[in-house]
Amino acid sequence: MKIKGLDFLEKHVEKIVLAGTVVLLAGFGVMQFLGHPNAVEVGGKITQPADVDKILTQKAQALDAQIHSTRPIELPEIDTIADVFHQKRNLATTAARNNVPFGPRYFIDLEEGEVIATADVRFAEPKLPPLPEPLSHADVYNLDKSALEDLPEMAEKFPDEEPADIRAVSIETTLTTADLIKALKSGDPDKGIRPVPQSWYDKSLYIVDVIVEREELDANGKWSDPVVLDPVPGRPTLRNLLQPSEDSPQLTLDSLLEQRNLLAENIERPPFYIVRTNQWVPPAKAAEAGEYTEKVVDTPLSRLERDLQRKYQRRKELNAENERIDQEIKDLQDRAKDSELSDAVKRQIEGKNRRKQDNEKKIAKIDEDIQALVDKAKQIDENWVNPFDERGTGGRTGEGGRTTGGGSGTQPGEEPLIPGGRRSSSSAKEQPTLLELDSVTLWAHDITVKPGGVYRYRVSYEIFNPFSGKATRLSREQQHLADSFVIESSPSDWSDPVTVPQDIYYFIVAANPAQQGTPVARVSAEMYRYYDGYWRKADASLEPGDELAKSISVKRLPEETTASGPGGRNPGRKPKDKTLPTSRLVMELPVTLLDVLERPVKRVSELGTPIRDYEAILTNETGQIVVRIPYKEVDNSDRSWLTRAVDKADKELKALEG
């Protein structure tokens, strides 16, 4: 009889269990013949138990061979304790590591002779005084191309056939150090604000950058937005180091001090480039001289002296680079301290030593060239005295021993400025700090100006931050003061506007209308253009419809004298004649004569009779009507100094031809 009320699972549960057991046992049976049921993993490989002992024996024999081998084992490079120490010390000025550890911190105020807890002190934040309104001077110069050989960014501006004529504005101002020191010593005792301890800056109070901003006057009479000028090419400063990138080396205050004092002149008074005719002078002296800067007479001896000056400059530049290499090698060695240098550091040092040896070879060759040039100068003038010999002459010094003067306006008896921007090889420790000086003259150059442009400038400066590296001596609220290596002053007032010499000047010096006997109106024009070291003049005659243009032949300056022959001691080949090379110079402006008209306003002579005057009506490149009145053009102040410049150029060029 069937049992009622049971479902399928209840009826067949015994059969299901039995079937599952049979399947499980069958699976175990199959595994004995498929795969590696008893294998183990050794060294990343599946191995049978019978082979394990063999593999382990081989491994043990290999290790034993390495232990008894005489070949050195290459160990991984790790940072030594000295490396870690220097890394931590160098990172002391970063904000992320300015946290004061738990527990009180103290320091000794050397001026007051007291022990102070940092948590109880608040220091005054120095506000650096602005500089006085700067002076500016614009001029045009003819650069010595051979002095630009090592400055590709400058040399590429001037094709081989073209003279290296350049317009520049120089900017000058003076820092009175008493105002700066007063700002550093300021505090507010009533509010518990202490001045910065002098011991925090007495060894590092230097100017580390001079920032010049420029505005340009547009056609509508409005000033443009300020633009910060870059240092001029070939005059390296600290600016790139103070704006580090990811690839920049780790900076310390000590390394910055070394670099700063190697580049001191470039920072404070970067020398201008060597020029062939114009004498560069600082803006203050240019203001004393007036609007027209006198020319330097160009003679065979003066050209030789320029060549000699360039050799001295290049030699000192190489010496300065070798000093920097020595400092870089010392820094690499100091980081290692007592630990052995890594292969990478050794390669760096070897590369730097090779560069230094190459420089020393160049210096030896330059010394030979200098001697050859000195011998040649003595042949020209037996009483000639080398104005660049450091053994007998030196640079002028100003207050506190600060060198003054400079640029290509070096006079006999002065040590020449060098491309690296230094006058001597004095070490960083010999550089006086601002505490030792009454004032410091600062200047800069803008070689990016446009002909005829009108500009104005303002200047600020940076000094080393006295709080840099002192984060643990500051309260938590003031630790941000240690974030930067430098602090910047507020800018000076804007200078007076300065106008850059135009590319071409023109003046209408005579005008005659159409009348009986002269059916066509005619004007006489003078054009002036600076070319190859001199202002040149072209006379043009125009009729209505003519455009202002003239092509003339001009005499060029001779090529520089150079030492030649074995060892550089050949006094040089004398030219067969003194005839100067010539070139065609085109002067043209998009100015067209329209007509000549009688002026409605009459002048009266001394005798009381009316004077009939005429005026020239012209159009310029924008289609604007321009009126030029000859009698006013003749007395134009620009024409006055240009006329003197052309007369002087003619005399000098004739003198060169004998």
C-alpha cells in the first residue's frame, strides 16, 4: 500500500544521497589520473615530490658558491645618514616642514642677551622701503660682434652682413641702506612686537634681485599694463634659481649666498655690452652730459684696445665659471661627507672637471692672444700703457668698497667689466653686506625697446629673507614668514617718460611752391639713420607724389684687429691701404609729398617787413595729413644734435683713412 501525504523529495531522499556519494567518489578517482594531485610549487614551478630534494640541493649549491665567490656583490644604493641629514636640513624652509615639534622651543637673542621661548614672541614683519624714482636714458649703440660669439641669443639678432646696431634704455636708482636697516630694526614694544634679531641677517643682508617693470605709451596716449623685464642675455642672475622647477637642484641659503656673490655685479649693476663707437654711460652721467652723448674716436689703437678688452673679459668669464664649478663640486662632495660617492655623483664630478680643464686651456690661449695684442699696441705707441692690466690698475670703488662705474664706458685706469658681470675674482666672503654700505647704486638695461617708442620704468628689489630657515624659532602663527628665501620691496614711483631714438629722422628744410618759372612744387628733405656705429645723412628732393626715399653709399668701420699666427703672437697683417669698406644704405619712409602752400600766418622781420613762409603738406603711413614748416624744422633740437653727430662721424671716418 502506498504511503499518502509524502512529496517527491521525501520519497527518494535515500537514493539522492547515495547518488551524490557515488559521484564524489568517482571524482576523487578521476583526479588520480588527471593533473598533478600530489605536486607542490617550488620557485614558481609545479614539482613532483620526488624532485623536491633535487631542486633544493641545486639551490643550496648555488648559494654556497655565491658565499665563497671572490667576485664583489653589487649592493643596492641607499641614502646614508649624512644624505638624509642634508635633505632634512635643506627642506627646513618649506611650509610642509615648518611645524614646531611638541614641547617648548627657545633661542637666544644676542642683542638683548636673553633666552626667549618662541611661543611667547611675535616679530615685526619688515616692510622694505621703496627705491627712489629711477632715472632712464635711451640711446643707440653698435655692438662689437666678436664679443657676442658666446651669446647665441644675441648673435642671432644680427646677420653676418649687417652691423650689430641696437637701441637700449638703461635705468638707474640708488638704495640708501639706512632706510632699509631702519625697517629691519622696527618693532612695537607696546604691543609686544619685537624687531628681527640682527644676528638673523647680519651675514646675509644682500640684494639678490632687481626687478624692473616697464610701461609703453600707445598711440592713444595711454600706458600699457606693466611688464617685468628679463635679465639681459649673457648676464646671469639668481632669478631662475629663485623660481625653481621640478628639475632644479635643492637650494640652501649657503648655496644661494655663494651664487649671489659670484653674480653680484650682474645683479646690482649688469655691465652693458662692448660697443665700438658710442660710449655707454650710466643714466645719471648721461643726464649730466645732456641729450647728445659724445662719440669715442675710433683709431687703430682704440680698436685694438677693444679687442684686448674683449680678451680680458672672456678670460674673467671663464675664471668665474671655474669658480662656480669648484663650488658645485664642493657641494656634491659635502653631501656625501664620510660616505663613498655614488657612481652617478662621480660621473657628475668628472664631467665638471673636464669642463674646467677645457676652460683652463681656453684661458691659456687667451693669455697668448693678450700678449700678442699688447706687443702690437707697443708697436703702434711705445708709450702705451695697458688700461686693463689688473696688476697695475683696478676698478674705482665707491662707499663701503662697492665698485662703481662700468659698462663699455671703461676708461683707461679702470678694470674692465666682464661678461660674467664681475670686476675681480674676490670670494663671496669678501663681499660687503648692506650693513657695511651707505648706499648701493643699481641699474638695469632694456634691449627690447622699439625705435621711437616711449617708455617709463619702476624698480623694486629683493633681499634674503631673515626668517628663512628660522621656522622653529617662530611661533606657529608666524611660521609662514619662513616659507620664502627672499622678501621684496614695494616698487618705486614711475620714471619720467623716455623716448627711444627713431629708426629714421627726417626734416623738411626748404619748400618752394609751384609758380612762374618753377611749374612744380618742390621740397628739400634731410634724412638721418644710425648705421654701423654712426648717424648717417641723406639729402632728398621731392615733388608732389614722391615718396621719401634715398639710397647713399656709406663708409663702414674696418674689421677688428686680432692676434694671429702660431701662439697668437704674430703682430698681424698690415692692410695694403687704409680705404674703408663701403655699403649701400637705403633710407625710406612711407611719407608722400602732396603739395606746398603759403602759410596764412605771416612772420615779421626785424625791419618790420612781412616774411613769406611756406609749408609742406605730406601724408604718413596711416594716411594722416602731416604739415612740416621748414624754418621750424631747421631749428629742431633733434636736427641739431643729429647734425653734430654726422659731422663728428665724417671726421672720425676720414681720420681712419689717414
